[in-house]
Amino acid sequence: MLKRLMSLVMAFGLSVWLLPGLAYSGDDDAIRRGLQEHLRPSHMEAANPALEGYVFKPGAVLVLQAERASAKKLRVIQANTKSPRFHVRDYAEVTVAPDGSVKAGPGGFTLPKGTRLSVLGLKVEKDRVRVFTHTLAPVPLPDGKTAYGCTEFVFPLDATVRDRGDVATVTAQINRVLSLSTNG
């Protein structure tokens, strides 16, 4: 009797845990595949302090079309002298509404229109698309120094666009703020 009750409880628990994912019927996989072709990720140097932030394997290069976007300074850490150095994924968040309006979250500095960005990552979630970027070159800071900037652009995903797997609509929404550079 106890064994049967435990089995029933486990089955109920698994169904509660799995069913929300099964209820989601969107085609974010089609959007992900389409955007991965359009927004190929770059690889930057983090291991060598002298080259920190340099993009050694360029992917897609984007040009910022918004008047301003916040950014956080690139940070690389190393636990100890024998461990590898790696990029701390600390991005300033910029949310871009479907109408193209931009809401910038807090950041250490602001990127001007025309700033060239490399794509470091892309995440397609059921309610949004997130594009993680890094400035292609160091940008001037208010204190006179320069630094690479990191910004996460968030594009809310309409349920009907997601369910249709409409890559063209999502790409057009992204291109309003981040246009693909034609000369790399």
C-alpha cells in the first residue's frame, strides 16, 4: 500500500514538473536556428591579459542603431594564478520593445549610435530573445580611459510570432536596433 502511494505521489510530482513544458507549443527552435545563422557568435580573448577583450574569431558584427545603449565594462577574473582566466558574464540590459523603443538598464557607461558590436551569445526563450554583445573595439569612458563594453539586448517575443516560428519578424525587430555590418 505504501509503495503504491509513493508511486502515485512520484507520478503526480513528475507530471506537475513536466506538463508546463509540454503545454508550451511555440516554435522557438525555428527562431533559434534562423537567428544563429544571422547572428554568428564571435570568440574573444580572455586568457592573455595583454589581449583581453580582443575578438580573435569574429562572427557577426552589428552596428548600434539606437541613439544610446548602456554597457558595463568587460570583466575577466581568475581564481588563482594556476586557474584559467574567464569572462564574467556581467552585461548591461537594454530592452527593445516591438515598436523599437529602447529602455536601457543601469550600466557603467553609454554606447553611442554607430558603435560596432560583436555577438558573444544568443538565447531564445519562450517569451524573449536575448543577444549578448561586446564592443568590437575599446570605447572611451568618462574618466578618459578606454574599455570594452558588454550589453545584453532583450527583445520581447510575441506569442503569435513565436508560435509561427516567424524568423523574419524577429530579425526585423533586432535589425531596427542592431543592424548587420556589411564590411565586417
